[in-house]
Amino acid sequence: MKRITCFIPFQNPVQAGITIENLKKEEEIAEIFLLKTPESSDEVIPGCNIIQTTSLKSTDCIRKIANASNTDFSLIYTKYSELSFILFAVERMLNIADDTNAAMVYADHFNHTGNTHTEAPVIDYQLGALRDDFDFGSVLLYKASAIKEAVGRMDADYQFGALYDLRLKVSQKGSLEHINEYLYYEIETDNRKSGEKIFDYVDPKNRAVQIEMEQICTQHLKDINGYLKPTFRHIEFENDNFEYEASVIIPCKNRVRTIGDAITSALNQKTTFKYNVIVVDDNSTDGSVDIIKSFTDNPKLIYIAQDKTYHAIGGNWNVAIHHPQCGKFAIQLDSDDVYSDENTVQRFVDAFYSQNCAMVVGTYRMTNFKMETIPPGIIDHKEWTPENGRNNALRINGLGAPRGFYVPMLRTINFPTTKYGEDYAVGLRISREYQIGRIYDVVYNCRRWDDNSDANCDIVKMNANNLYKDRIRTWELKARIAQNKQ
């Protein structure tokens, strides 16, 4: 029984030919539609229908797919590259879709490069999987009725985010089921390191795309009762009694090449108030401790040596903020980065008072190890607005740097004891109740080099990182939904 209608991007017969041949071999496929844009060839491929659209990522395209979906299921292929299936893979996807009554199913696959096949597993979808770059792979098997229902609720026209809009709306009514089996081959077209890909969403040339994605996500949060209005708790800073107004917090583990630069940058700050620098070393074995100890003659420096138990970055932060000499405000400085000048700490403290916020996020410049600017250059996270930043934070994968925190509040939350995503978890939790302030001028130089934790993760590590951040979002979103119900 032919139960699937296929929709594939089309440039020309050479680009789409092999994919079409492979699809025609599948007994379950009833029709193949070629998605043509104004840039596509006018050539015709026998046995295929045509959908003309302005953009493959547009609402116009999704509406036309819904209208043409006259079988039980619609298979949307999202790449221009060649697609081929494992034997009986399409049948397997149909069976899982039937058995689970899923609104959409997606699967693990292989990346095909030359004569090499590498495994490309993806991760489970969950309530907090709100990233617009969530990786489903390129084969999406939707229940046609789910597409039609979602399109019936689309009341805005998008040029870039319609596929994102579709899956969020579909997820409101049904499940998105991950088949953790390798079912097809696709050609990998983005061979950059993982550490280069993660900054795509803050690239200035993608700003128009990000505006649409924010609008889509915000509407989704309103639909599921997870949206928060821009009303925040007020803070009375003058009620606190601290010896130090601020502390620069530097967690360190095996950063012998950079920790000296970081400490020097922190100690050279000029302020109108008393501050200190707390360096927490987590059992370094590369000579970092010797460098840290060379600064201990400076009365501003507090050195904490962790015990042998597990701490990670989050645990190191917790030790620092609960230290009796920690200041009223704790300001981040990673052990391989430096402040852009001697005024960063002063500007952070000023921002806390002027914006009455529990957390402040600055702007940073991406540099190489030699402190030379590298693409995409300045990361200002302008998508964080006072009106909608707390909602948009559930879509993006980070909140920027450097980060400063109001310590009395932070001591009631604490960091999760993890080595990845700990700052994001705390930022989301804070934004549920408090305003997060912003500094849009560059105050920080972020060094990208081979020893960064996310410089070049393999697929297993990258999936683990993404799964954890999706879990953080899920927990936070559930808390916000419960808060709105009260």
C-alpha cells in the first residue's frame, strides 16, 4: 500500500536524480514532489510533480506541502545532497509511526563522504528541545494529518523559520519519535569543527533568521503556557554587608599556558571599590598550581585548592561563591580568557545597580590563542532583550560572556556540578524571576584554541552536551508552566 508522499529540494536533474531513483524503488511511496525555487532549473523529471515556492524554508512552502499531502504520511527531505535508504528502512519508519501513533518520526543515519561511512546518531526529542538547530537528520516522516492541522494554525508568514514553526506546532499535539537505528545515508556538507558551528546563531549575517526564530519560539511558549511576561523581582542591594564589593572567579584545571594571563588581567582591574580575585584550582597536574602560587603575594588573590572529589566547573564555582571572602558580586573569568581592559569589573558592578538585575551578561570578542580577532568577531547576544530575553533564552544554546552574579541570590540556587552547561542552567533559573542585565560593549576576550572544552567534540560528546542542555530547558520549562498555572 502506497502511504507516503515525498517532498525533496530540487536544483536540477543532476543534483536530484539519484535521490529520485532511490525513492522510486520504495514500494510505500506514492508520489514525489520536487520543491523548486526561482533558482531551480526549469527541466522536468518524468514521474515527479512540481511545487513552486519562494523558499524551501518559507511558510508558503509548508502550506503547499500540506495541500499536496494526500497519503497517510509525508516524507520531507531537507538536503540537496544524495539520499539512499537501508533495506526496508522506509517500511521500518512506517511501522514505528503506526505503533507509536507519532506525529513525526526521525532516525539515526550514516554520513557519506567519498568512500567513507560514519555513524551520525541523533538524540531524543523532549519538551525543552526548543533549539531551532535541533538535529533530526535530513529525513522527516510526518503524519500528513499532523502537518495539515499545524498549517491550519499558522497565522504568520516566515521566510526562514517555517520548518521550525511546523515541528513546534506538531509537537504541541503529538510526539516526535526518535528511531535509534541507522536507516539511511546522507552526504555531510558541513565539515567544520563543532567549535566553529556553535556560533552560527550569533553571526550578524544571520540576524534576520534569528528574529524569525525568536518570534516562532515565543508564540510556541505562549501556546503551551510557558511564556513569561517581562515582570521581575526587585532587589535591594544596600541591605547586604560584604567586605568586598566584587570577586573575580577563575576556575582552573590544567591551564598552564593561559592561567597567568587570566590572573594578571583580573588583578589589573581599576575600581572605586574593594574587590578580590578567587582562583579555584581543581587538581591541576600540568604546572598551573605553580603559576597560581606565584601571584599569592598579592593581597587581592585568594587561592583555593580543591580536594580529590568530583567538582567540575560548577562545583568550583560553588566553592568560590560560598567562600567567606567572596564579594557581593561574582564576575566570571575563564582560565584561558582575559578582560578586554582594566574597567570590566567596574562596569559590571555599575550595571547591577543601574539595571537592578541579579545577573549581568557582557559582550565578548572571539580571538585565537594569540589574541587576534577571529570570525565571527564580536558576540553581543543582542537577541537578549529586557522584554523577551527570558523567553528567547529557552531557544538559544548559551547566554553569552562574561557573566556576573549577585551572590546572595546565587547562593540560594548554586551551580549544577557539571563541566558543561552549568552557567546556562543558572542563567535560565535566574531569568525565571529576575531581570538579566546587559553590557553591549566588548568587555572580554574569549580565546578559542584546541584545549577549549567544545573546540572539536566528536558526535557522541556533542550529542551528550546537547541532550543535557535540552534537559535543562525541559526542567526550566516545566517549572515555568507550573508557575503560570498558579
